[in-house]
Amino acid sequence: MIEVRGVSKSFGTMVALDAVSFSLARGEILGFLGPNGAGKSTTMKIVTTFLAPDAGTVTVDGIDVLTEPLAVRGRIGYLPENVPLYLDMNVQEYLTFVGRARGLAGARLKDRLEWCVEACGLVTEYRKPIGELSKGYRQRTGLAQALVHDPDILILDEPTSGLDPLQILGIRELIKSLAGSKTIIFSTHILQEVSPVTDRVVIINEGRIIADGRVGDLRRSAMGSNRVYVGLRGDAAAAAAALRGLDGVASVDTLPGGGNPRFEVRGPFSGDLVAAVETLARDARWQLTELHEAPYSLEDTFIALTRRAHAAAGAPPEVA
């Protein structure tokens, strides 16, 4: 559905994108993740035909963004980082204007306006001037204009910017509800925004793609080990020695605190570490008080991948 191949873009001496490549299948949701200034907005502006790349190609539904930009725009709903709003219009006037500009009229326009206003939570603000709206409601209005023509593809640049926690939850649910029927790219620099919406992420840093895949796969690639917490009633030293004897266990650390012994066990992802500990506990007749996997967070993964990218480039890491 979307193919980005070897795209580079510079602004003067600053390289914004360096041979960026990724693809997106029909009906897929992609989280485009990276810190501020990483190149997310530049990539999206190229995909949506607002910027031309210096090198590389982008196709949307098989259409080249350089040779047929109007055809591409007809298939896309775009929410840019800075929402394009006419502050002297009210919400109804603005969305009607956008709908008509998109070729909607009559009952079709009416149906789409009603759907967008309800889906984006704008019912109470529908006849208010946009200039009087809060930042959160302006963001919702921008999202509604991206959806009004019912596009096959949504490009959302920081869609939850300026929203309160309840509004963020609503936008997440809206994006998830569109899964399968629309192809969606949404960018964010907030790591917690990704996992509730999609498991597929592309991570960009300093204009380069440093990771592309499922969050779980990226965790395994970045961290190189699994992490399981074990608590039991019994001899701590003997238990630690037995845990270290399991195949593939990299380390066993005794956790601080009184009472029954607790351990952090790290090992490879090639096997089921929890199952191995369960078998050991049964054979050793331990009385377990705790046994659970503790996956590394998306933050841990992002930091590890970014450090690896800096090390490969021979530069000191910027992520603390």
C-alpha cells in the first residue's frame, strides 16, 4: 500500500533523511517512533506529497508521489503536526468546506460530517468558532478533516498532541477501530503511545531507520535476553545455584528485601524460561511464591537500539 525506498532529504547542510526505507501493507497500522527532530515529519510530508525527496521513491497504492501527486492526495487523509485550521470559521463551516473541497455533496457529505463529529468527539463544539476552541478540540477538528472524505490511508503526525488523558484514550480507540479498513501511519515521540495502538513500529533516529518490526521482536533483538522473577520458600544459595544451572541462563541476581528469597533470572529468548523454572521447581520440590516474566519496556528497547545505532556510526550515544 505504501512503499518508501531509499528516500533522502537535506535542508542545506543538514541531512534530515538518509536512505529511509520501509513498507506498509493494506489495512496495517504502523507506529512511526522517534525523538523530536528525528525525521518523522519530513518523512510524512514526502509521503503526502508536500515535500519532494532529494533521492529515492515513494508510492502510495502503486502511485508515485512525484509524478501523480493529486491522485495520491485523493487517497490520503493527512493530519500534519501543525493542524491546518481557519480560526474565523466554526467547526461545522470548516468541515463542510473541507468535505466539499474533497468532492463530497448532498447526503454523502451530511453522513460523513455526522460520523466525523461523533467519532472525534466534537458534538458539543460543532458550532463554536475554531478560534475559541482549546488546543485539544482543535486537534480533534484536524483529525476530523483528515477523515471527512473516508480515505483509504491515514497519515497522522502526532495525533494526540495537546490532548488530555481521556481524549488520548478516545483517539487511541478510534485509531484501533479503523484497523483493517484503513492503512494508518501515526508518528509520535511518546513511547507509551505506541503499544496500545499497534505492535508494529518503525524507529527513526537522526534521519536513519534503526529498527522496523514487531515490538516483541525488537525487544528480543535489542536486549538479547529474557527476564523472569522467581520467589520461593527455601534455601537461597541452593536455589540460586540450581537456577544458574539451567541451560542458557545468563545470570541470576538475588533481589534485596527480607523474607523469602527472590531472584531475577536472565536468559535467552530461544526457550521458554518460565517453563524451565517451573520444571526445576517441581523437580526440586520448591514452594514458589512468585514466577513471572518481566518483559523489557519499549523505553528500554528504544534506548538500547539508539545506543547501538550511535555505536555503529562511531558517535557517542545521546540517550542517557
